Amino acid sequence: MEHNGYGPAELSAAVELAVRAPSMHNSQPWRFGLAGGAIEVLVDPARLPAIPARDWAGLVSCGAAVFNLRLALAALGRPAVAVVRPSGDAALVARLVPDAPRPPSGAERALCAAIPRRHSNRAPFSTAKVPADLRFRLREAARAEGGWLDLIIGTSAVDALAEVVNAANRVLRRDEAYADELARWRRDTISPDGVPVRAAGYAPEPQDLLPMRAFGGRTRPPGRDYEPEPLVAVLGTATDGPADQVTAGQALQRVLLTATDAGLAVSLFSQPIEVPVARERLRSALGRQGVPQMVLRVGYGHPGQPSLRRPAAAVID
């Protein structure tokens, strides 16, 4: 049964929330448009960071935007079925086709309300433990979108994972072109893209367990080291084709919004995904068949300030 197609007003309202998705260096590599009453999500190659893993970064980012679109449309009472990679066009990430109209569920309303509040929190978290029921909710959020989320439990396991992340970070920092690209997205003033100093957390120091990216963060005051035993998780998918990377983005965003709704803070580490040897070490350490797509640090943080986004009108064709 066909349902009435989406119009410009619905597209605009949904894209206002879609652009709040996370993206590598807050590069926002997406475009949105209408085609035959469906909403299309396209990767914008001109916005992709100039890094070896740029295609992966673009598809994961656009996948997260697809999940936000789905929530926004559900909240309008006009839910969509997302068809991922519907054609041979490499730029076309997904097509959202109208489903039967219905009121949003309570879960959809809660996750949609979390979209404007969600942001990467690069500051230290408290030492309070994330309770078992919330850990379960995070794992279920990934599973609901076709991904998986492994929580790394125990000091030795966390230390081993941290070494993989740090080794990957060292490889990337030795790459002059990579460092230049990082600097290109650093923002000292208010900007609709990139990472501003206010959102960068503290500048990395040798004692840190996990390496924050050097976005020109503030020098930390005494006693503001990062938590010694963070809750660390690895999000992944069964395989690693382009469609899987879009799935990873949708699963990642559901996990992030579930965390936000529960009052948790999250920071992301893509370094071990960007370095193939480190990614394989990570997969091997987890002892599973799937493919890691992101490392997350989860906990209770002080509220921060989200980075800005380009206006919806700038990304709608």
C-alpha cells in the first residue's frame, strides 16, 4: 500500500534534527533531498575529511543522520522505512519511504527529545559506575539497529583496549597530512562546523588512559585528570560493506541517544578503526567474528556545549 509522500515542510523539519548527528571532526558530510515523495540522504564528498578512512567516516556519519531522520519523521506521525544503499549510486546512502501514519511511541518521543541534547563529551567523567540496567539498555539499542555493543569489563581488558587505541593514535599523529587535516577542523571562534575549543575537552597528557584528539583543548586545572576506570565499549557490525557502515551509524546514534536519555555522557574514539592493523587487533581481542566500527567511553559527565551545525537550508537540495 502506498502512503502520501513527504513534502518540503516535512523534509525541512526532519533535517533540522538530522544535522545534529555526530560526524568525524564535525565535518557534516551529508545532503538531503526529495525524490518521488521519499527523502534521500546523500554523502557529500566535498565535506569529507581528507583521511584514508574518509569513505567509512562518511557512511557512518550519514547513517547516524538517517537514524535522526527516522526519529524526527516518527515524531511527526509520519514514520519512514529506511532503504539503505538502494541503488548503484555510491553517493546515495539511504532512501526514506513513507510508512503508514501513526502516533509516535513513547520510546520514539524520548529518543527524539534527546537529539538536541546529545553531544560528544571530551571532558573527564565522574567515578560513578554505570548501573547494570543502563548497560543492558545500551547493548539492546545497538542490537535493535542490527549492530552489537561489547562492554569491556575488568582492568586488564580495559588496559589492553586502551593500548590498541593509543597505538593507533600514535600512528595517526606521526602522519603529517593527518595532523594538518585535524588542524583544519579546529575552530578558535564560533563556527557552524568543526570542533571549537570549548568542546575539545582538556589537552592530552601522558597519564591519560585514552587519547583525546588534540583539538586545542584547554590546559586542565589540578585534580581534573580523566577517570581511572572508564566504562569502555566497542560497537560493531557483522560484516563491513558500505551498507554495514550505514547500519553502524544508525546503531551508534541509537546508542548515543539512549545514553543521553539516561543522563549518560559519551565520547568517541575512531583511531583504532582508522588504522587497519589496530582494527584487526581490536577484533581479535574481542574474540568475535564481527567488525569493530567505533570505540566509546561512557559515564556521568558535567553538561557540556554541543558544537554548532550548519543550518538545514544549507544541506537541502
